[in-house]
Amino acid sequence: MVIGIPDVGLVGPIATSFMVKNLKLELVGYLDSNVLPPILLFHNSEPLMPLRFYSNDKNLSLFYSEIALPPEHLYSFSEYLLDFAIKRGAERIIMLGGIAVPNRINIQKPKVYIAAIKEEDRKFFSERNFPLLKEGFMGGAYASLLKQCYKKDFSGIALLAESHLNYPDPGAAASALTMLASILNFKIDIKPLLEQEEEIRVKLRELMKRTIESMKTSGKEYEFTVPAMYA
Amino acid sequence: MVIGIPDVGLVGPIATSFMVKNLKLELVGYLDSNVLPPILLFHNSEPLMPLRFYSNDKNLSLFYSEIALPPEHLYSFSEYLLDFAIKRGAERIIMLGGIAVPNRINIQKPKVYIAAIKEEDRKFFSERNFPLLKEGFMGGAYASLLKQCYKKDFSGIALLAESHLNYPDPGAAASALTMLASILNFKIDIKPLLEQEEEIRVKLRELMKRTIESMKTSGKEYEFTVPAMYA
Amino acid sequence: MVIGIPDVGLVGPIATSFMVKNLKLELVGYLDSNVLPPILLFHNSEPLMPLRFYSNDKNLSLFYSEIALPPEHLYSFSEYLLDFAIKRGAERIIMLGGIAVPNRINIQKPKVYIAAIKEEDRKFFSERNFPLLKEGFMGGAYASLLKQCYKKDFSGIALLAESHLNYPDPGAAASALTMLASILNFKIDIKPLLEQEEEIRVKLRELMKRTIESMKTSGKEYEFTVPAMYA
Amino acid sequence: MVIGIPDVGLVGPIATSFMVKNLKLELVGYLDSNVLPPILLFHNSEPLMPLRFYSNDKNLSLFYSEIALPPEHLYSFSEYLLDFAIKRGAERIIMLGGIAVPNRINIQKPKVYIAAIKEEDRKFFSERNFPLLKEGFMGGAYASLLKQCYKKDFSGIALLAESHLNYPDPGAAASALTMLASILNFKIDIKPLLEQEEEIRVKLRELMKRTIESMKTSGKEYEFTVPAMYA
Amino acid sequence: MVIGIPDVGLVGPIATSFMVKNLKLELVGYLDSNVLPPILLFHNSEPLMPLRFYSNDKNLSLFYSEIALPPEHLYSFSEYLLDFAIKRGAERIIMLGGIAVPNRINIQKPKVYIAAIKEEDRKFFSERNFPLLKEGFMGGAYASLLKQCYKKDFSGIALLAESHLNYPDPGAAASALTMLASILNFKIDIKPLLEQEEEIRVKLRELMKRTIESMKTSGKEYEFTVPAMYA
């Protein structure tokens, strides 16, 4: 199951919503809770819940959120989502996200780092020379999901593209998508993403703002430092 | 059941209270809870609860609130109200509300957008060339109610008139009422509403102030942006 | 049962404490709770709980608070107090309070408005030409008590004297007392109240301060505006 | 049981800790709870819990706190402590405390006022010409304990020495101790207390700071005003 | 069981992480909870929970946290950790920590004070002329753990090196480690710790920042004052 949750650079929602449109995935469900803000979407005049599941005929499924998640409920959210994925027969979860780099402005093609819970996954990626996240902290929704994977010994993989921290980053989303496509063996044309960069940035300003607030209390600050163990 | 809850431009309370007076609806009940502020009203020296149900001999019923609802309880409020409406045999709920537009001052006749949960309702409206809400977020009490309709596959319809965000907007209320009258086939003279514009604005200043506060934590800010999916 | 709770102008505590002294009512009980601040009083070296019940040989009973009530517990407080009054055989509760008027300084004899829950009470008062509260919001502890009376169809009457909002107002208390005496048919000399005006104002400054704070979150602001229904 | 809890002028902890040392009382127990801050003391390298019980061979027992108590838990704390004292056979609780006076700086020998719950105690003191607290509010931990005594008709006595409000006041503690000694018939040399005045003031600055904060939300402000009943 | 929790100067995490590396301890478990921030670490691309248990073949076990603990949960955390240690057969817990001294900058070799719960432990240390903590308050996570030891009469020992309060202090960690090595009879070369001083300080800035915040509400301020008992 591919996962796109608002985080650094909004890489997740940008990449997963682009997938839904381009791979013509079908809406198959939603997730709701009384701790989520009272928000509903409309598209082509049809109502849509802000947290939704999509899939295609084959075995690609996707979970995606249009709104920032409340940081104080990340633990129970992650626990619920992973249990759900396992019950539905998912073999792994692949999160699309960003990793903030200060010099993002000078990077043409953002690199994508892979964080993987299971030894066999790390072996798979390193054999293919995919760059693994080596050292450091992860915070936020994806760290919470990876912790649940760790506790349940489930295959959890995060693709973290070099990204702006506080601006929606379609370029980073494009890099993450390209990596995902090469892992899952599907084709996707990421050019439109790069062309709409400025447009997307304006349109997602509120989601970015709420995401930044949400990140403040979910341990993201640790990400820019080094664990004591390796200091 | 027609619903008027304080929201953008106070369109709901202005329009529904006008209906009660002009259609001579009768008070049939109230809703109370320990999470509501301790407020009671008097009219012609008679006490009135701030959240009330009205109806006529025929099948028109109406729910209406004189006070802003506490945003942290919108979920349970919506769940309760919809369950109640269904149990009482309501076929649909029609919410009267506003949609903030920056250039409201230049608009003579505010347009009314329709957000509808059920496919058959949307078909009904588009066949009659009524303008449907196409793309975007909805937040606040009505989004919360529409989410409940979505989850229960119940007919939920919001009539959203172009409105001032932070000022009571009798003109928007008049437009919403006109639309409602044409849908439900009743006659109502909205001229008095337009004539009392300034008076109403002054009188509802406290309700407006509380409503603005309440909207701050109920996801209304998303309304001015575009979902990632369609960015 | 006559009730004096700190509210606008502290009319309730000033009037009821004056009654206790002048009518020589006897202490018959108290109300305590873990949500009240840890406060105890001493009078003639004897300890007194801050929320107390008094009565005389005949059927006059009185409840009275020396401290501001926590606004977040008004609902359960009102529910408890009314249930208690009913269980003890009270036929009605009469609250002594104030209604803030901006020009209080120019008013010699404050007028007293009556808010009454039951139709028969309103008839009784209007037949005697007592002025009923016609239109508007009531907020705070008395609104909370009147709501409970409304829900239980119990006779609840509030005597609201024109009063300063933020200053203890013995003059308003005198007016409320005079009205109460004429309703309940007892005699009371209110002159001392008027003579001690300045003294009382200084002595009750802390209670006034706490009461103002408590009123901030109990819907009192609505009192100066007009319900949408009658805008 | 003699009680010393941080309050006005830290009279309680100063006086009771001095008693423990001078009367060579023995440590017999402690009180702990998950609502207390995580604090432990060391004395002569031995660990000590911050809330402790002491006693001597005869029937003198003492409870004493080195830290400010959380104001939101005073009710349950008082209830627990009194129940415990009663179960252990205590005949009365005597609290050592302060009563803030503005002109403390000009007072050589602070006077000690006695607040007593039971009629027989008040009679005992007035027969000996000990000054009783006549009129006014008491707030804070001791008011909370006295309220529990009132509710359980148990002998509760507070010795309140004229004191600085915001500075540790060994002089006030000496006065309270002298009064206690004359009531309980023991001898104590209070000279050392007076000699270490400045030293004690510096050493207890953190406890004073926390106590001031704790007093802010426990009704102490009422202490400087007059109850409505006697205004 | 040796324990390293972020506190004054981060002595604990610096010292224990150094032990893990140098004594080649093995990861044997972790502790997680929904009250911890959503944080995961990576080392050599492998995921690591932020609170971990290590041990060697012999009977040395170690618990260590990479993140600041939420102060409002220290009580239940300490209770849990100690119960766990006891169940696993630990004979004692030895905490590595710091004690803030204002003149740290002038101290070449920080002294280490020992706080010990059990009489026999204190005897052991004083016979070997190890300096015991004589007088004063302890606050924070270690005070919370020592309180639990006190309540369960379990051997709890804190080694507190003179340390900077607000800067990571590898020199203090080195002193604490040297003391631990001499107690537990193992050899460790602390030179690398001293050489990386500046590097470590930069790398641990976020952990230091969070730890400072956490210390604010866990009674650490009392540490710089003297208990009333000994004032």
C-alpha cells in the first residue's frame, strides 16, 4: 500500500494525488474519526472524504490524506492504519515523503533516500544501489508508521526525497514518484508535475501551513540533529 | 429538514429565523447539552432555548441555532442531529449557508452554489441548471453534517450563497432563501430582509464574533485553497 | 427558594446577604464540591461554607454564594440545585440579579425586569403591571438555572434590576429586594443598603473581579445583542 | 497532628521543620502521589520524601511538606490527609500558617490569630484570651483542610501568625511556634529561628516562588476582602 | 542496570551511548508508549527505537533514551521501568547523570557525587571514600526513579557528575563513566569522549533543547535551593 500523508514539502499528497489521476486509480474507501477537523471536499461536484483509499484492478492500493493529521493522535492513527493494511492483505507499506535539505534551491534532481524496516528490504535496495538513509532521526507521521512496522515486524519503506521544508515541493514529489515507479515497475510521466510547480505551491498553501504546525509537536526538529549514540 | 447554523455571514440564522416569522412555523422542540454555553432567550417575554426545532402543518421542519456551536463538539452534534432527523422521518436535510467571496461588495445578487451528497440530488439540480459547487474544501458545521450524510448515504444538501465572511449578510440570506423557496415550492417575500441590512448587521455583532472564533478551529481556512488532488 | 449568585453588579449576593441579616434567617445547610476553590469564611469567629442555605420558621428559604462559580460547571450546578430545591418541596425559585445598563449612573431608582419561565407566572406579573423582560439574551448562572426550570417545567423567576456591570451595585440590590418583598409580602428596610454603597463597593472588589472573569466564558456577552430571530 | 504546608510566608514549613529538629521527632512515614512533582531530598546523604510524617514517643505527631502542593488537587489531598489522621487516632489537627499583613515590617512580635472549627475549641481559646480570627475569608491548603474538618465535625485549628505574604518569615514562624507550645504544653527555644532570618529567606526562595504560584489559583486573593454577608 | 536518561548536561545519554559502543553491548529490547513523540532512529541504515535496552554476555544491562521524556509521565515511566528491572532480576539500578555547578568552566576534572537509596550502599561508598551527595533536592527523571526505589526498598544509585546545566557535557560524562567503571570493575578508555567535546555539543543541540524544556516542569529548580528542614 502506497501512502501519502502531509509532511516535509507535502511530497506525499502531491505524489499520491498525481498517481491517482495518472494511473486512474479508483476510490475504494475512506477513513474518518471524531478527532479529525470537520472538512469535506468536492470534486466534479462529488463529495469526497479527506482521507481516502484508492486501488486499481491489480494489486496496487493507495492511502492518501488531503489534510494535516492531528499530531497528538499519530500513534493511534498509525496503529489503526497498519492493522487495516495487514488485515487487507497488504505485503508492505511504501510511504512517499520528503527529507528537508537546506540547499534544495541548488538541487536540480532531488535524490531519494530509502528508510526500510526489514533487513531483506534493505538488502534488496542496496543490491540495486538505491541509496539508503544511513544515520539520523525521523519524526512525524511516517516515523510513527515505521515504528508500528518495527513493532509488528512488517515491511515498511519510506521514500524520502530531498525537499524544501516549508514549501510544497512538486520536484521532490516527482523524484519520489520516479523511484516508486522503478520499484513497483509501473510507468508514469512526471513532466506535468514539474510544469505546474508554482501553481501547486499557491494552491496548497493552507495545507502546508497546517502541516508545518502539525510537525512542530511531532518530533520533526530532531531530524536535523544526530542521535547521541553516534555523536 | 431545513437547517440554519451560524457560519460564514450568518446566512443560516438570518434566513431560517426569517422563514420562521414569515411562514408562521410553530416551535416544536429544542436541543440542549452541557457543552453549550448557559444562554436562554426571551421573546414577547417567553423563554426560548437557543437551539430550536420548528415545523408547519405540512411536512416542512426546521432546525435553527441562535448561538455559535463549540467547534470541538461538531462531530457528535452532527451525528446526533442527523440521527434525530432520520428517526423523525426526514427525507433530507437542506442547510442554508454562505460561501465567502472577496468581492462580495460588488455583487448585487449573490449566486447560490449547491453542495449535494447524493448522485440523484446532483442530477436533479443540474437538470434544472442550478449551479453545483464544483471543486474545493468545505469546513465547519455544515461540512460536519454533510460528512455524516455521506457516511449514512442520506440526502444532504447545502445552499451556499456568496457572502461576506465576517459580516452578517442579509443579502446572501435572501439569495439562499429564494433558492430554497424554488426548490421546496413555497412563496416568501425577501424584501424586508434587504431593507433591514444595516440593522441586522448591528444586532448580530456578538453572534458574528463568536461564530468567527468558532470557525477558526473547524477547518474553514482550507475553504480558500484547492485540494492536492486537483492542484 | 430565593437565590443569590454573583453576577452583574453582584446584585444577588448583596441582596440575599442583606435579607439573611435583616430577616434573621437561620443557616440550615451548605453546598460543597471538589470543583469549587478551597475557600472558607469566618464570621464572629465561626466557620462558614461559601455556598449556604438559609430559612426562617415559615416557608422562606434562601440559597446564597459568597464566591464566583466556575463557569464550566454551571450546567451540573444548576441541575443539582434545582433537583435539590424540588426534592425539598420548593414551589419556585426566585433569583435576584442585575441587568447591565450603560446609563446606570443617571438612574435614581433602578427598574426591575422580571424573567419568568411559566405562563401562569408571567400572567400573574403582567396583571399587576410588573415589567416583564421582553426581548433578548440571558447568559450566566441565572440563565443556566432558568434553562433547567424550562426543561423541568418548574416555576423559575429572575428579578433583574438595572445595574452597573462591573461595580457592586447596592442600589440595584435594593430595587430587587423591594420587588421581592412586594411579591413575597414581607417588609424590609433597604435604607442601610443605600447608605453603605461606597463601603460595600470596596469590600466586594475581589468577588466582583472573579465574577467578571467567570462571566467572560458564560455567554454574558450575548446579553447586549439581539437574537437573530428578532433582528 | 501538627501540620506545616507551604503557604503565606512559608510559616508552616519553617515552624514544623524547626520543631522536628528541636524536639527530636522521628520520621515515621511519608505521603506520595503521581500528581506531585518528581522531587526527592537528601539529608546527611539519606533520601527523604518531600511530604513526611514525624512523631515522638508521646502523642505528638506532625505532617510537613517541603514542596508547594498542586492547587488543583487540594480537595482530594485534604480529604485523604484528614481521613488518615482520623484513622490513626488523631484528636485534632493544628495547622501552622501565616496571615498576610501589609505593615509586617513594623511589627516586632507578630500576633497569632486562631481559626477553629469546633465550638468547644473556640470556647477554650477565648477563655484563655487567645485571639480568634473574627471575620474574613481563608483560602488555600489550610482552608481546604478546615473545610474537611467542618464537613466531618472534626477539631481543626489553624494558628495564623501575622506574616509577610511573599517572603519566608521566620519571625512569624517563631510566633506560631510559641503559641503552639503554650497550647500543647511543650518547651521550645525559638531564638535560633530569629537569628537565621536572612539565611532562611535566601535558602527557601524556590519554595517561596512555587508557593506564590500555587496560591494564585487557590482562592487566597479573597483573603484581603470581606464576605458579602458582612460587607 | 545502568541507566542514561537526558537530564542536566545530557550526561546520561552521552555516557551510556559511549558504553554501548566501547563495551560492544548488544541491543536486547526497547520501550515504547503512545505518550512518547513519534520518533525513530536509523544507524547503519537499521531502524532503532529511541528508548532501548542493551546487555553483554555477563550481567551488565543498560537502558538508554535518545529523546527527552515527557515530564507529566515520569511517575508512570519510573514505576514501569523499575518493575521491569526487578522482574528481570536486576540487583540495582545505577543512573548516570549530572549536577549543575555554576563554575563548571573552571573545573578540569568534574567530581562525581553519589546519591544512594539504601543504607548498605551508602556504607559501601563511604568506606571507599566515594563522595556522597549530602544535602539538597533532586528533581527530574532520576529523582522520580529514586523515589520508586525508595518506595520499594530497592538499591538505586545515581552518579551525578559536576556539569554544565544547559550544554551537553562530555567531560562530565567521562567522569561519571570513570566512577561507574571503578564501581562495576570494568575498563573503558574515556579519551575519545573528551576529544569530541565540541562535536558532541553541536550534534546534541536539539536533545539538549528538549531536555531543558522537559526539566522546567519536573522540579529541577528546587535543586539549587535548600530544603526547609535544613535551612
